[in-house]
Amino acid sequence: MITKNLDYEEKVMEWINRAAKELPINTEKYIEKSLRAIQEDTSLEKITDILVKNALENIDESAPEWTFLASRIFLEELYRQAAKNRDFDVNLRYGNFYKLISTLTEQGIYATNLLNKYNKEEIEAFEKQLDPQRDLLFNYLGIHTIASRYLATDHNKNVMELPQERWMIIAMYLMQDEDKAQRAQLVQEAYWALSNLYMTVATPTLTNAGKTHGQLSSCFIDTVDDSLQSIYDSNTDIAKLSKNGGGIGVYMGKIRSRGSAIKGFKGMSSGVVPWIKQLNNTAVNVDQLGTRKGAIAIYLDAWHKDIEAFLDLKLNNGDDRMRAHDIFTGVCLPDYFMEQVDKRGDWYLFDPHEVRQVMGFSLEDFYDEEKGSGTWREKYEACIQNEDLSRTKVPAISIMKRIMKSQLESGTPFMFYRDEVNRQNSNEHEGIIYCSNLCTEITQNQSPTQFIEEFVENENTIVQKYKSGDYVVCNLSSINLGKAVPDGVLDRLLKIQVRMLDNVIDINTLPIKQTQLTNQKYRAIGLGTFGWHHLLAKKNIKWETDEAVNFADELYEDIAYLTIKNSMELSKEKGSYPVYEGSKWQTGEYFTNKGYTSDKWTGLKEEVKQNGMRNGYLMAVAPNSTTAMIAGSTASIDPVFKAFYNEEKKDFKIPVTAPELDHHTYDIYRRSAYIVDQRWSVKQNAARQKHVDQSISFNFYVPNTIKASVLLNLHLQAWQEGLKTTYYVRSTSNDVEECEWCQS
């Protein structure tokens, strides 16, 4: 480090040379340029800024390693600030871990659990496990992201916690209630998985684990009933969740349409749009701990009478009183609708309230048990035939055109293929799945919470009673495929990762009671992946090939096997989730439906029947773009945006290259998101969806000049090949070079 009693130029050069050690870069011109900008009285913070900025300017497709020079320079400044704030020798890089925990607990930043559950000797033993060398795994975007957003600071935002300590705190926090006979080993395994960047936990867990504020779950799904009480109760619940950092999916398909009757008076209802606008205001006004606006996705069925107004909510033209620009939309699509789109047939829209009144059932409570036939279409046809039921007749393709128009303008609505989702529901004995979450990867049973009564108790206490519905909670973490698969650690990794996720359920403090009850009922987790394109590049497998599709099939079958096996093993140790009996796990139907017939799978099927399952839902592939940045890999199952680009957020612009970019991997990365044939992306996703019991955040990348027929065919292909959901349609503002596929 630079000190006043040494020549500053010599010390800067020493700093640079230390940071550049073993990096394949020539620093001669970089040193000259940096020294010209540095004076003897330049502050250390300013020197760091200069050195980092100059290093970043050297990053391009031929010189990606400069990101690690920037990272190491940034790290030394981070160490210096922590040493100053915590009063330890900067040459040690890390200070006293027990003292850090004690200090931040006293300040009310760390939860008291850490000191209550672990004694000083245990914490000192964990300190010896901290490996500062693993900080060198971060590229600059990764270290900048974790340092600026996730490391614990004091109340004045001074640097206190360092990266390896964040990993260890998460490990300790998630393992706090494990049997003491094995707890220390489990903490070390969790730290191993995190610190080697073999996996990441979801952003709320990364942010809040070990701290006094905030919860650990990523997102939630609410089901709104058709009553004023339910609508306003849901709004309050959503505000509480948003305040605590959750993203929310909301199913509004039960709410009566515009012009429906209220208390028998016809034409009185204003429909779903005013209630959606109310949620739009909640999203804006109740921000997520001051970091971003609330994030709410609202889903509506394709047969709902308000669907056309709903699909126009995000458009930039038309009556602004009928717009809601700050929410996201999703549309719930039955097979029958897609069939009618394909054959250019008619489609009928109904008011869900009137259907209940006249028909005695709710359409949304059914689905087609088989492709091409089932209960839902029988009920739908009965509605069409009943002359006492009002309806709007439209060409199915006209609804689809409105969907695609909105997608090209706003990226939404997301697509939710409800029949396929419910056919694959491993807990259909307990309910139905109406919609997905904000990021389209979660599919779990849902039901509205019902108000029962309100009464006065003890003269001045008002008590309200509710019957809790299934209010979905997403507990997420993701495998770094680009690192874990080549290193051959999946077996070891999945064993600790499933346990970490399961422990989130018991440790978490959720702001509304329904989520706590649902969390315990299903013990649902969402184990996902990122780094798919990174892995293909390392294996030299081209995106648009059967080899990539087959590799996805084989890899995700392996991941599914290990995830199910480890949940079963946890069940032997801790017991099954409460509604396991009657599930497809218990009956073996899950394995039969998937075609898992090998000896390995048959053996696991029998073990599950004998020992149960700890978790009712297991796998879900989230977008995880931020955590992939931290781990230095590619987001989710998406192709890279470009082999070289600038990552821009509100507070920074950082040049980024694809991970491990060199002459071996460049050809794989060159076919980037807007160039690669999206039909091959669908094929890959269909191959992995077979093995994922929930769903996948899957984006389409298209030019804004794409032909309507080509976009339509992508959607039809996604539905036909068994995808459960699709996420954004991300369209460019300009034509894309080399986009041969989108012209066909």
C-alpha cells in the first residue's frame, strides 16, 4: 500500500505489479498513463479510481484479462478501507472475524443469532477457513457489484465486511439450527460452495442473511378473490412484501370483468383495470428498501372478458387512464387457445363472475389432463353452448396479435401455458396452479385467502379471522455451470445446496402469515442454474446444434437426479414436507411421467416411496443476471448479449467480455443473443424443461423488425414442445446483422 514515507511513483508501480502478477498483460503503457494522472498528494481513493478506470479502458475482445487487474486494484483499496474502519493491519487483508461479528451485532446490523448460536471458539475456527485468495476469482464487475450492494457496512456506509466474510456469514446463518455434531462441517461445505463461486444464493439471501432486516426469499405469488375485501387485503399484503424486497406475481383471473353485475345490479363493475392501476401505484410508492421500485407481475386468463384492455396496459399510446406502465403483465393460455390460434379459429371471452353464477363452476379451476382433450375444454365448450351466458366472440389470432404487439413494444406479456404446468404439477392432489411469478420460473399450488369474520374482543380489540390460502414463496439458489461442471463437483455441490435452500424455509422471517404457512406446507425450493453459454463455450459446443440440445437433456437430467436424491436424503434425516402423501413423488407418478426407467432412476423412485421427500417443489431456473455477474459467468440459460459490451446500471458503466473469452471460445460466443437462431433456444429449453419440475425464465431475443409470422411460430413452437412459460420478448431497436433465421 502507498504510504507517505515512500516515493509515490515507486509505490504505485509496486501496487500495479503486484496486482498484475501472473496476468497475461503488458502494463508498461498503462503505468505511464496512470502515473501522468497521479500526483504526490492524490488521495488513495482517487488513485484507485484512476488505476481502475485505466485498466477498464484496456478491456476488449483481445484483452479480457484487464478486468482482473482492475478487480485486484479495487480489492486492495477495499482491504485498506476495512482495515482502517476495523483497526487491523492491512497486510493481513482480513481482520478479526469474531470482532467484526461482535461490532456489527452491537450496532444492530447483524442478527443476534450469530453470537447466540455460535461460540467464540467456533467463530475463530471459521475465521481460519477464510481464504483471501478466492477474492481473486472475481472479475471487476463481480467485485464491484458485491462490494457496492451486498457487503455489510456500518450505519455510515463505511466498509466493514469483506467478500469471504459475506460468504461465511451466509453459511453460518443458513446452518445455525443444524445438529451441532455436524454443523461446523456443514458451514465449511456451504462456504466452500459459495467462496469458489460454484453456486450463488438469491439476491435477498445474499443481501440479508445474517442481518437484522429483510427476508431471504426472492418472490411471491398471490391469488386475488372476487371481492372488495380480498382485493384490498391483497394490496396491503403486496405492499408489505414489496417493502421487504420481494417481487410479486398476482393472479387476477377470478375478478369479474368490466360491465359485470354487482349484488345483482347489471353493468356496475369497472373490471380488473382499475385494480391493476391501484397495484401499479403500490409498485411505485412502496419501494424495495429504497433500492428500486416494487416489482409486480399481474396475470390474466386469455378467456377473461377484460383481456383486450389488459393487453393494452403497457402500450405507449391510447387512453392513459387505461394504462399501467410500472407493472408487468402475463397471460394464462390453455392449449385450446393455442390450437385455435394455429387453425385461425374463433375464441370466446367470458366474465368469470357470470360463469360462476350461471354455470356453477369456475373455468380457471380446471385444466386439460391430456394434450388435445380434458376437463377444461369440456367446461369451456359448455359455456359456449349455454345461451344464458353472455360472451364476446373474437378471432383467436386477433388476441395473439395484441399479445405480440405488446411484447414488441414493452417486452410483455409473459406467457403461461397453464395446461402443461398443471399436467406436470407434482402436488396436484393439493390444488391447482393459476399463474407464475414475476420471473416465470415458479409454478406452485395457489389459492386465495378467504375472510371469515370480524369481531370485538376484550371491549377494544378488533379481531379478524381468515382461512389462509396457498400464497407461493420462492426460495432460490443457482449452480454456476461454467465452473461447477468442468470442475466435476456437482455431486458434492448439490448435497450442500439443497440443504442450504431447505434451511431458508425455517430461518426466514416473512412479513405476512400466509407465506409462512405455505412455505412450511410445501417446503418448496427453486434450485436453478446459470452459465449455460459459458459452459458451451468451454466445451466448444455450438448453440445451434443437436449436440447442444442433447447436452442440455443429459446435464439437466443429472441435476434433477441429484436434486431429488438429496431432498430424499434430507427427508430421511428431518422428515417429509407435510402434504407429501398423495403427491406424485409418493405415488411414483412423477418418475413414470418423466420416462425415468433406468435402473438408477427406478432405484431412486423406490427410495423416495420409502423415505419421502423433504421438498414438494425442487427446481426452477431464474434469470439470476446479478448473481451471474458476481460469479463471472453468463446469465441463466441465455446466450451472451455480446462477446464484448458495456454493463450499464444507474450508477456505473463497466466494459465486460464473455467469461474466459479467448481464441478457443470466441466462435461460440460470437453467435450472441440477437444473432442466434431462437428456434434452437426453444429446442434446448424443451430438452431441459423435461427435467425441471417447475419452470424456466426463458427470453426470446428478436429484432424489432421481426415478421409477425416468425414471432408467432416461435410461440407455437414453445407451446408445442412443452415449455411451461416464456419470459420477456427482448427486441432490439435496430436490425441485427447476421439474423438469417428471423427472415424465414
